[in-house]
Amino acid sequence: MIKVAIVGATGYTGAELLRLLANHPHAEVVAVTSRSEAGRRVDHLYPSLRGVVDLVFEKPTLEALADCQLVFFATPHGVAQALVPQVLAAGVRVIDLSADFRIRDIPLWERWYGQAHGAPDYVARAVYGLPEFNRALIANANLIACPGCYPTSIQLGLMPLLQAGCIDTTDVIANVASGVSGAGRQANIATLYSEVSDSYKAYGAAGHRHHPETQQGLSDMAGCPVGLTFVPHLLPINRGIHATLFANLTCDDVDLQSVFEDRYADEPFVSILPEGGHPETRSVRGSNFCQIAVHRPHGGRKVVVLVVEDNLTKGASGQAIQCMNLMFAWDETAGLNCVGLVP
Amino acid sequence: MIKVAIVGATGYTGAELLRLLANHPHAEVVAVTSRSEAGRRVDHLYPSLRGVVDLVFEKPTLEALADCQLVFFATPHGVAQALVPQVLAAGVRVIDLSADFRIRDIPLWERWYGQAHGAPDYVARAVYGLPEFNRALIANANLIACPGCYPTSIQLGLMPLLQAGCIDTTDVIANVASGVSGAGRQANIATLYSEVSDSYKAYGAAGHRHHPETQQGLSDMAGCPVGLTFVPHLLPINRGIHATLFANLTCDDVDLQSVFEDRYADEPFVSILPEGGHPETRSVRGSNFCQIAVHRPHGGRKVVVLVVEDNLTKGASGQAIQCMNLMFAWDETAGLNCVGLVP
Amino acid sequence: MIKVAIVGATGYTGAELLRLLANHPHAEVVAVTSRSEAGRRVDHLYPSLRGVVDLVFEKPTLEALADCQLVFFATPHGVAQALVPQVLAAGVRVIDLSADFRIRDIPLWERWYGQAHGAPDYVARAVYGLPEFNRALIANANLIACPGCYPTSIQLGLMPLLQAGCIDTTDVIANVASGVSGAGRQANIATLYSEVSDSYKAYGAAGHRHHPETQQGLSDMAGCPVGLTFVPHLLPINRGIHATLFANLTCDDVDLQSVFEDRYADEPFVSILPEGGHPETRSVRGSNFCQIAVHRPHGGRKVVVLVVEDNLTKGASGQAIQCMNLMFAWDETAGLNCVGLVP
Amino acid sequence: MIKVAIVGATGYTGAELLRLLANHPHAEVVAVTSRSEAGRRVDHLYPSLRGVVDLVFEKPTLEALADCQLVFFATPHGVAQALVPQVLAAGVRVIDLSADFRIRDIPLWERWYGQAHGAPDYVARAVYGLPEFNRALIANANLIACPGCYPTSIQLGLMPLLQAGCIDTTDVIANVASGVSGAGRQANIATLYSEVSDSYKAYGAAGHRHHPETQQGLSDMAGCPVGLTFVPHLLPINRGIHATLFANLTCDDVDLQSVFEDRYADEPFVSILPEGGHPETRSVRGSNFCQIAVHRPHGGRKVVVLVVEDNLTKGASGQAIQCMNLMFAWDETAGLNCVGLVP
């Protein structure tokens, strides 16, 4: 058993870490921090954890964190970059679920996030925590930048095509929809039940923070710059991301189903649906699986890829634990055996 | 006051006609037919109509229909084509909300709907009931083929661009999501609450019945064949369609906001949002409005159009009443003053 | 056409007044006030009102209000009591949708609402705006205290039994559930989509602000003090209140169905379902109707009354307009012809 | 590892058994039967089980079942009673999740379920599978009648009070609300998304099948007949039951919080909230926990108990597995470590 801490555990990704780690065979959460809730029992804030988690929120101190082998940051952007250097210096490994270390182009990060980066030297040292692309690097990393929820779905959906070199990389479209938990647990009129339920809308159509991260990742996979149009939407569901991806085929004789099945044959958490399938977000509700289907409408040159994941699990906390398992050389699926909750 | 009848009034589009016509100043529903519910009070099936509708379902007979000036068919495809010739012969005008008379290419219709067409000669006599494109023809028609819900949203979203000639017509993408009421009121496991709620999925990605109708309409608008990729999705909401449309601009100096505002300046039911807007389906819940926004992400060559409508109102029964108003030379908005129900 | 103003029109009851008044034949909204949104177009905040409402929020000033014949207060408690005296002094009638003038026992009000009452002398002058109980007084009132949403449903459900004298008044139970819009449009973690959706809970089981108001109303109806147990619940729906009321019969030979049908025979907005019915909240979604059913399980001494209303319509803004219609001697149903939006 | 089979595994309780048993340390599902889906892969019907369950539905045969140590019946009522005698005769133990063996009064069962009982002699041999009441008997049983979802919540909520002898047993009220999955996975208009979502209603107010089962259980606990009023409601949520229970205290000096805490101190799956709490159904979504709070409004003689459970887990399949664990003398919590999925 290693000791782990969670910084910023009052949010939904923090709660999801607690839910999943409650049954982890090799890691035990010994500290959860929150400035606002220090002194309150975790299961008072999250009654779903009654009988499962017996911790009290405490103020974040280096002392508490330094006692662990690993610290998860489940904080809004801007927080991890202020603390990570000290934590690493104390010999503790870090998995950051925020956007702080994802984008290698610092000025680009600063433009999208509207602030100066507090630890720019650490960005290059961070490993992008997408196991399906970066498994070997993750195993040896001390600092993981966990991918965003949207970028995970888009990258997993396009990687087989980009690596097979069979699509036009200059014009790729990602029409993606997310459940409301992606917006976090913050008092906000825009995500009130009465504003969101029984409705649907796009947002950020002219530009969104996850665009540069996704474009960087796709370009890494393609080995060349990828032109991406990305339109996010807000779904009236709790959890789940559904990506509908469009690209133009550059070769005619490709067997798309095989491209996907072969690419992910050995992946424990990526499942390719049989030909003609349509994944549903609920199939992966609470699970770390990503399910994918690929279509070629009317046999034309357009390829349509459908991807689902749980934004809090494979899109955040589950992926973080998958990275932890790699970092500590455990079974990659340890603690991640939750089956999608249906119905 | 004219007398109207509704054939197939037990379904959701039939119920929506009853809801809207309850307050229409010039038309009175005098007969509602249903084979399965004949003899039952309408307000027993739809308690929302208690105190509003005092009718009893009756079996469909030519006699009952011939007494009216207008008959709405709110039936599944295949039903109207069997009755419409006799109804028209009796001097009664018809608005068909089903797919029976929408597609001019009869073999194409027969392939998608899996049956021989029962009244192929009437297809050419039918006017496609999209007022924003066909207003003059509708006014003089005896037989209206009301557009499908998906096709309405896609056509209204692309018409300004197609008529302005500023997009590549060979590659247009419609990523569209519909509320569950679009699937109708039929016992069906796939649309149970426990199958649909808190989830999201695409369906028909390889081909859908609304594709040929939409492609025909877009090509009429463009004056040339339009290449369309159409992927429908199922939203966990009652009512509402949201279309996210992608096209490639062929000219650089076009003012997209003006193209849309000018095209729809005189339309009573199409509203263009201010620049940067994102329409929500709830804004038009129960109303006949269609709201549209247009974006050009990162100022590139891709144009993104966002469209919302209520699939049962502007996408079906409201549009049918709008057509009726035109056919009888009434104020086009008569009986259509419902404001979107928010929240 | 009279001129009316709405103070506090950014909240859901304010928006509901705007939705309903948009089609009122005798009243026109000429001013909407909001401190926080002054200067912003109403249809920018509520895009559902595009093409319907052409007003701009303004700061609340006596000048703007004094120009009207009627002012609606759709404000949180504590606001109306500060302004109402001046508005009345200017000769303008007032309908207050908040709790400020509902409870005659001032110290009781002050205990539940945690503040000193700002206009205690006006409480006795206010008429409780429940038309089914107080129609004559409402017609002549200058100041209406509109009932709360929960109290409306409970009072309408129990009034026939209390007035018929056939239940034990010492032990009445109201198990009531409300949609989330009842909590208002305020940034609040507890009513986020991700906190409320796909879940259900009671709240305030040990005591709730609507208890004293309801108990006062029931006692007025009974002519003696009524002992009430009231447990509110939060439903994952936008609009709607469902009350399940339990009482013990004191006489055996009462025909419950007739008691209800007779009591409400002439009421335009109360509808008694046929024997054995179960009202659904959706049947009155967006409408001013209240639907009621009465049951006597296993023919025993317990009577169960089921009541539904839309908390924003009959439970707030629709009832306010019904009061206005009475105050100005118009048809009581003017502007209230919206049919329940189903599905 | 024992071998278990599931008869009727296409329904929601069957799927829930599969979800939970996928991670059970001592039991392996070796056969799943379904007449309608024989030959189809389980993960084709339930894609959430991809990568988790590798079985194919087969027709139910005694041969397949006789090879197991235990058979779960997750069938509609009337099915288990036809097969159970043979299965028991083959030396296989049975846990029946249907209503077939729950009610000891055979004519009463036959009246409510509208058919002759097919195995009346087996009813007396069945043990009612509520571990908190019947733990010792369950351990030695060969045939378990698993409690219904509603009865579980009501019995767990009232048992402490009944056993403490501090309430009037002649007048107990259960106002209970259930998620839609309780209605099962059957094509049915009444449980379509468009009929249920964004709405709420009572049903069966005059009488419901779970009344006699619950009354029998409560009377067993009280040692005398209990008078119960039971009104079920349909919630627009997937999973979850919330019971609001009302009773009249017969003694004044009882410490209600202690009565509950003491009664359930050693129960692994019943959790009493701190004083003043209000349990939410989501807290136990997908978990086997039951959470309870107790209130005494205004310090009066009425006691209000609030209970939540997941109708598919503690209300059905989770409880069945808890019984299995007792029958085979394993840790009672084996395979039941799922934490409530929040949000």
C-alpha cells in the first residue's frame, strides 16, 4: 500500500478519485485537502462516501503531502503550478488533473488561461498522461499532466486514423458533447438544474481552451500539424462525453474497422464496437472504458468516428489512476474494475 | 371559423396540433380520428387538454373528414397516401405531416421506407411546406407535404449560405440532435426512460431516412446537387432539435452575420442571434420559433451554423399551422403566439 | 390596455410573468426592473422572449412604477415591504409574489424569515390572493399577497374536505414535491444540475417557511386551528408541484368525489380528475390549471388527495395574473389560455 | 468459486446481477437464460458489459441450471414458481427476486397477482430475504424470496420503531417514490421517456401489489397487525427509492436518533445519517447501502423517517447477493463494495 493525497478533493474529479481509490488494492488515500472545507468530514460533503471514506478535509500543507508517495491535484488551473515544484522537490510524484502542464507552448497556455504560468520550467518535464499514446513515458514520469476530458475522447477517436495515415490532416472536425459535471462543482447560474435540464446547446463555437491541447496531441500523433474544428456542446446528463468526429479519407481501400480493432487490440480500456454500432454514454457511466465505433456513410470519402467516455473517469480521475498504476508498475487495471452503471 | 380534422391524433404531433389549435382564432377542430382509441375522450388520453378539448376519438371515415375545409394527417408514413386521394377528391385540402409526399424521387422514397408508394401521382402535386422557401406555392396548394423535423432545421440553417453561393456545396455536414418525442408515442424498449435518460448517442450514422429529403431540399436551394453528411443523435430531452452545421467557405470577404440577418429579416419565425450567440433548445420549447447563430472559428474557412427548433412545433405541427395560415390567407402567425417555456 | 411593471424580473417568476403577459389582451408590461441587470435587454437574458418582449431592464425607481396602474413584485422576501408603501401611496395597486405580506402574525413571520418586518402595518391591509377562497376580497384589493407555491397546492387540495367538515383537523399530512425552479435563479451549489438531476430528497423535514403560511390558510378554511405535518421534497424536474395529502375521515358516508367536484364546479382553473385518477405534473406544465384526484385506499378511514400545479404558474405568476384579472374586472382567464406542454 | 446461473437476465435486475457479480470473489456466472434473446451475446444487449461478461444467452433448461450451486430468478412473477421445484429437487439453491414466494397468504397472493399460484407448497419453505431482519434463517435457506424494492425501504425505515414499540401500529403511512427502472425493461407507452421525464405522479393510490407484502413484513416485526397506508409515486430518475414514512409516537421520552443508531449499529449496509439529515437517492446510486434519517417535526408526536436505497441494488440484486453471501457463509459484503455514483 502506498500513501496518496488529493489536493482539492471537494470538486467532482476529487470525489471521483475518492470513489475509485476506495477499492484500490495498492493505494490508500491518507490526506484530502481543501481550503474552504478544512475540518469537515468528507462523508458529510459527499454522503455517498459514508462507511467508505473516514477522512476529514485539511488545509493543504507541504508537510501532509510530503508524507505520501503520490499526490493528485484535482484543482482548478493555476493551483497545481504553484505547489508542484515543492512537492516534487520533496521526492513525491505528482499527477495533475488540471490544465497546468498540458500545453508545451507556454505563451499559448497563457493566452488561453489568461494568466502568467507559475512554473514554466516544469511543463517540459511533465508527461502527457494518455496511456494509449504515451505508456512507456508515463511509467517513468514524476509529473503527469492528465489530459482534458474532451481531448481524451477526440485523440482516442482519431489516433488510429492519424497513425494509419489515411485521412486528410488539414480538415478534421470534432463535434463533442459533455455532461454537466464537466463544468465542476461551483456556484454558477449557467449550470443550475433549471438552466440546463431538458435543453441542449453548443458553446465556445468560436474557440475553446481544449482546442490547443487537442491540436497539440493530434499533431503529435500525426507527425504533422493537424487542422481541427472543435465545437463543444452541453448535454443535460451528469457524466459522459460523446464525440462525433468527421474526417476525409485519403485512400479508398482502407478497412476502417480493422484499423481501429488492430490499433486497440491490446488496450485494456478501449473497446471497438462491432461494425454498425453506436456507442452510448451510459455504457461507460462510472467506468474507465472508452467505446468507439467507426462509420463510412453511404460508402463515401467521409469517415465518422463515434466515441464515448465518462468525463470524470476515463476523462479525468480514472485515467489518472491508470497512470498511477503504470507509474508504480501495478496491473494497469487495478482499482478500475467498475462496470458501467446501466440503467 | 373553418372546420378541421386531425387523422391520427393520438401521437405527439397530433396532440401538439390540438394544443396549438385550441387557441387558434380561425380554425376549430371538429374531428379527431384514431383506430385504436375510438370512443375514448381525448382529454382522458391527454389530461393536459382537460377543460380545453371536448372531443372524442372516432374511427377515420371519409364522411367525417369531408365535412371539413382542411384535414391534417399526423400519422406514421404509409397512412396518408392511402386516404389523401379521396379526401382531396371531396374538395378538402390536406396538410400531411408524415413523409409520404416529401420526396419527389418515388423509387428513392420506396427504398428508404421499404414499401411501394400508394399514391405516386400525388407526390408531384404536393407542395413542400417550408414557408421560408416556398411561401407563394404553399398559399395556393391543396396538398402540403410538411417537412421533417431534422430537414427543417438543416435547411433553415444552410439556406442563407446556399442562396448566397458562398460555401462549397460538395461537402456539407449536419450533426443534429433530437429530443425523444421525435421517436413518437409507441411502445418501444429503445425509447424507454431507463434506456434514454442520462445518456446520449448517435444513431443511423451510416444512413437515415431524413437524408434524401434534406439533400433534395438543399439542392433545390442551391440550384445544384449538394453533398451532405448527416448524423442524427438522440438527446435526453422531451422536445427540441439542435443542428450543428459545418461548411467550407468559398469566398473570404463575406459578412456571415449579415447574410443570415438579411435573408430572414422578414421572417416571423426565424430569429438570428447576435454575433457570438449560442441558441438553446429550451428557448423555443413549445414555440414556433427557429433560432440561429453563425460562427467562423478562429476566422478560418470553416463556417459553423447553430440552429434550434422545437421538433413538434416548428419541426412539425406549428409549421403545419403556419402553412394552414398561408393557405387560408390569414395572418401567418395566427394561433402561433406561444412563447418558449423557460425554465 | 393598462400599464404594468414588474420589479425583480430577472428571476423565474418574473420571466413567467413576462411570458404570460406577452399575450394578455388588457395589460402591457411597460417597465421591468433589476438592479443587477439594468441596461441589458430582457431578451438577451431570456432568449425565449426574442421577438416577443422588446424591453430593457432598468433600475427600480418610484417614477417608473408610478406611471403604471399595477406593479408586480417578483422579488425575494424583504424587498417588496420596503417599496410597497410608496407605490401604494402613488395610487398604484400592487401584487406581491413574495412572502412579505402573507402571514398575519408578524412575530411569526419575523422568526421564520430572520429579519424585522419593514411594513408591518400593511400586512393587515393585504388580501391573500387565492381566488378559489378569496375571490370577492381580491377584486377590491389594492395589495395582494400571492400565496406560495406549496401552500397553494395544499390549500386547494384540502379546502373541500375542511369546508365539508369531514376530516380530523388535528392531524393532516402534506407530503409535497417541487420542481427545482421553485428554488429560484441564484448561483447555488445545492441546485446545480449535477447535484439535483437523477436524484430525489426531502428537505426541511423538521420545519419549513411555508408551514406557517399553509397552516394559517387551512385554519381560515376550517374555522379552527389545523394541525399540519408538512414535508417538502426536491424533484428533478423544472416546473411542477405534486402534493400527496393524507387525512383521517370523521364520517363514513361521505361521497368524496362529489365533495371535490361540487366545491370546484365553477372554478375555471381547478379540475377534478375522474374517480381513480392520478394527476401528473406535466399535465399542467406552463398552464394555470390545478388538477386534483381523491382516493380512499381500501375503503378505509384515510383519505388521500393528489394535487398538481405548475409552481411558476398557478403557484406564482399565473395566479398573480388571475388576481389582476379579478382586480380589474376582466374575464378571470384572460391571458391564461396556455395549455399544458405535453410532452 | 461457485457456479451460478441467472434466469431472465435480460431485465434490469438480471443486468444488475451481472454488473455486481462481475467483481464477486467467490461466485462466477456460468449461464444466463432468456427465451427471447437465446443465442445473442450478453454484451450486445448490454454494451456496458463489454470486456466484462463473455456469455451468450441460452434457453432455460434444467440441465444448464442443475450444474450450478445457485440459481437467481430475475423473472416476472409467475415464472419462478413453475421452475423452482425442479431446480431445488436437483439440489440447487434458489434466490428468487420476483414476488412468487414473498406472501404467505396464498389466496391474497392470487388476488393481487391475478393467477393461481403454481407452487403453493413452496411458499412456506421460502425464507424472506431481508438480512437485517432474517439473517439467521437466510443462512440456512435453500429458497430465498427476495423482498420487493418498495417493501425493503419501508421495512428498514420502520423496523426500529416497531421493535422499540414506540409508535401507534394502527396508522402508519408510507409515501414512497421510485425511479423508472422499477417498472422493468418492457415495451410500454407508460414508461417512455417522453411520458415520464420532467414529470411526477402518484399511482396505485387505491391499492398496490407491494402493500400486502409490506404489511406482512411490518406485522412480523411488530408482533401484531400493522395498519399501513401506502402510496407509490413515479420519479423521473433511473434508479432509487425514497420513502417518507409517517407514524405517531406513543411515548414522549424516546431518543429517536439512538433508536435507529442502536438498531443498525452492526449492519454493514444500513447507515443512519446524523441528526437533521436528509438522504438523497443519488448517494446510494449503484451501491447496496440504505441511508436513513429520522425527524420529529416541531417536536410533536409525529415521527418522520426518510429512507433511500437503490431499487435495483439494495432493493433487488444487491440484496440477493447479500443473501447469497450469507447462504454460503462468505463475508456478507463480498462483491458489494460499489460506492454510490455521485454525481
